[in-house]
Amino acid sequence: MGLIKAAIGAVSGALGDTWKEEIHCGSIDNKTLLKVGTKMHEGSARTSNTKGTENYISNGSAIMVETGTCMLTIDNGKITNIVTEPGRYILDNSSAPSIFAGNIKDSLKDVLSRFTYGGTPAAEQKVVYINLQEIPGIPFGTSEPMPYFDPYYNTSIELRCFGRFSIQIPDAEAAVRFYTEVAPKGVDAGDLSATAVFSNGQYKSEFIQALLGGLAELSEQGVMYSRIQTKLVPLAQATAKSAVNWQERGLIIKSVGFEGPVTLSEASKKLLGARLEADTQLDDRVQKAMMNKSIAAGIEAMGSNEGSGGGMMGVMGMGAMMNMGGNLMGSYNTQPQQPTPPNGGAAAPAGGWKCTACGAQNPDNANFCSGCGAKKPAPPETWVCASCGASNTTNFCSNCGAKKGAQAPAPAAPAAWKCECGSENTTKFCSNCGKPKPAAPKKYKCDKCGWVPPDPEKPPKFCPECGDLFDENDVQ
């Protein structure tokens, strides 16, 4: 069964009156992916096929193809003709299957070359139209925060976003894939909308996975999270590249748009807030301002001292604080300077100890500070952790957290196992028959989202949370 393209001049001529039926797609909007062809003059005096059946297209019938659509004729469940060039075509059951789709790949021609026809009428026939226009306005949202490694802060944060994206079935080859992989089959199958396809949870999960791939590519390009919304074009391109399984179904992602700002999870807000505060305090001018404020508050408090000595103690306290403040403020110069040693400017000896009261450097053999007379602090006591062997000077081990003086825990007794011969063992091989200890059963946990099956030893084929395939990468 093939098609003959009708001449333009025959649209209103005598040829038009001889067509058995005239089939078109009717109205196809940007929310419809597939439309079943209908007869234009069904029930009117114009058609001569008054005794035709619902699922049969008469030989010699005319089929209209609109701009931006791909028309497929289906014969007993097989695609027999593929047309994307706009125009009017006449059905010829005696000819070979036809392709009017411009420059197409050989793989698409193979779809039709497998079928041959000798003019025998088919039992079930239908015409479907695939929309090749961009389909916009498909909503999406993140039910859970998405991880994003921010290259500016050099840390992983969690993002939330929502918006809409658009898809397209770009050409005849994609249209055949879409009909084969996605569209409902059978002569009674009706139109198919984008809402019907993308309300499916599988497609929602796959889009979020593709969006994660797009965000990962932006991260590799050095885009900080607050500038993601200025990179929507490269984000859409990277997301489309990540949606490989959609391309296999004839669908590509054309654009991605956010409705509102990209927001941080509460935990990420606290994390970045602490980072910003720390970064701010590294600025010398900020440190100087904070020190000024602290010194001023201390001087005010000491100047109002009403204890023993009254005003005299207050004056002395103010003098001490002003002297200390002056020394501290001198260390926050624009150009950092080395402190002047108390010995008149001579370089401090190598090693030595630093006074905790005034900060002066002293030689190892000095028992008192040369700057303020404070006594040299006793060296911290060193002890060895009984659990891990690390050396420490604090009350708890810095390596394993064990308390100072705590005894090492007794080693756990090896787990017993029973051999096929009936012997109880705790070693790697049976002491009775020499058979090796059987391997522990594999337990699975999704390496993408962390989901754990109810029975970790018997996972499903795919993770119900993120759609990832369970394989050896998910064994704990």
C-alpha cells in the first residue's frame, strides 16, 4: 500500500471528485502529541464510499498532511507510509510503501522495506498524525532537595526548584520511534496528549534525573548556584543530553524554565550562612572593626567599676584596657608586621615558648616571660590511647574518641557458622571437612538515592524512588 502525491492543480479539479474518502488530522494544538485521522466528508454526499467500514481506507482515498506533522498509515499494526511533506496524497493499494519525509536516514527506510504488498486490501487500517511542533508548558518540581556541588563555596548544597519545560518530536525518524515506543496501539486507540504522557511518575522521575545531569554539567563549568537561572539555555542542552532514554522514544527536551528562584534547603542555608560569616571575618578591616567594638565595650564596663577602689580602679582598668587595645590594634595594620621582641629588637631564638598572657616569644631555657613575668606553662602530659595507639595531650583521643585512661575494649568473639557437614566453626574453613565458609548474602541499597528494599537481599529490578537499575554498584 503506497501513496501518490496529488498535483497542486488537482485540488479543486475533476480528480478531487473521484476520491473515495478524504482524511485529515482536524485540529492539532501544542498540547497534543498524536492525533488519529478522521474523514472530512463522512456522511455527506461528497464521498462515494458510503458502504465503507470504520477501520478500512478505500483505495484511491485522499489523505491531507499539514505543516508540522508526520503522517503514518498503519496497516494491520504495521507502519506502511511515512509523510512529513505538507500536501494531499492519494492512497494506492497496488504500489509499494512510500516515504515523503525529505532527507531521512536509511534506518527509517528499513522500517518499510520489510513489508511488501500486492494490492490486497488490509483488514484494519488507520491514519495517525504525530505533532512535530514544540510542546511547551509541561510542569515539574522537586519533591526532595537536589544535590549540587557549588564550585564557588567548594561544597555540596541542596536545591529546590519548580517550573516548566518543553519537548519536541523533531523529525520522521523520531515520530516512528515515538509511535513504536510510547503511543497506544490498536484500531480503537485514540488521540494522545502531552498531559497523559508526562503525568506518569516514570517520566517525572526521569526528567529529574536528567535535570540532575544538567546541573552537574553546570557545576563542572564553574557556575555557582545563584547564577543557575542565568544559564537556562546550556542547562536545557545538558538536560536533553542526559535524557538518553527519552531520545530512544523519539522525544527531546527543548527548553527549561524556572517559575520562581532556585532555593536552598534549610540545612544548606545554615551551611552557607556560616561560610559567609567566616569569609567575612577573614577581612582585616572587618576584624579591626570587631576588635574596636569589643575593646570599647570592655573599657566602658571597666570604667564603670564600683567595687573596691571605686573610680581609681576604674581609671586603672581603663588604662590597662586602652594599653592592651592599642597593642592589639597595632597588629591589624594593612601591611602585616612582625611583633617587636622584648629584647630590644633582636630576633627571637629558634624554638622556645610563647607566653599565653602577652604573646611574647621566649627561649626554651627561660622559666618566666621576659615581656610580662608570667611563669612558663607546664608542658602538656602526653598519653597513648589504649584503643588505637595514638598519642594525645587532651582528655579524649583525637583519633578514636576514647577517654583518657580507658581500657581497650575486648576483641569481639568471631561469629560461628555451621558447615554442610554439621560442624560448628568460627574460622574461614571447616575444621571437619575443610570446606570454606559460605559467603554472606549480598544486601542492596540504592547508590543514587539511598533507598533500602524491605528485604535487602531481594531488591526489585529498579529503585521505586529514583528509577535506578539495581546492580553490583548497589551492594553494601
